Amino acid sequence: MQLDRRTVLVSGAALAGGALLDNDARAAEVASTELPKGAVILVATVKAKAGQEKAVKEALQGLLEPTRKEAGCIAYLLHQAADDPTQFMFYEQWASKETLDAHSKSAHLQALGPKIKDKTEGAPAMVFYQMVK
């Protein structure tokens, strides 16, 4: 089979257009996702002391797998600031206040304190959010 330039360009444009449609479809799916009634959104920030970023990051990453397995955990995402490696942020979605309360009593979260003691500046800051309709 011989391909000319026009065939290659038309095929490439069709594939690119399909990829854009896939991205649009995924964005629409995410935008239409409803959280359960009573869901809790939490943004928690942790600031590592200078030079302690790696140790704090490893300790925080240790929370991801066990927390994501907890009942009521919808999303549990860890981020590190692009312009300040000492800044960490968790974005959390919980099915209810009760499931978030259970998380706060979990063994893996309770074990975090000693792991990051003297490696962070102050206690984590927490802000709770609710869905705006």
C-alpha cells in the first residue's frame, strides 16, 4: 500500500480530532459527576522544614494506599507545590463526615505524627468545603 502526503495528513487530522473528542468526553464525564449527599471535601496542607522535604514526602506518600482503601474514601490526592518543595497539599473527598472521622482515627494516620515530628512547621492546616450547586 502506498501512502501519499494527503492521505497521511488527512489520517493524522482525523486521529487528532478523535483524541480531542475523547478529552472533551472525559471532561464532561468528570464535570457531571455528583458527590453523594453529605459528602465532605477537605484540603489539608503540610509545610516541611527546609531540608526535610524528602522525609515528609515519603511519610505522606505512605498514607495514600491504606487511605484509598478506607470505606467512604472517594478521592485522596497528594500534591507538592511546583515552586516550593516544602509545601504539600492533600485534596480529599469523603462520602460523609462519619467516614472522614473514622479516617482521622485510623492507625496509619495516627502513626504519621511521630514520623514527621520536628520535620514540619506547625500542625497541618485544614479547610473543609462543600459543593456549590
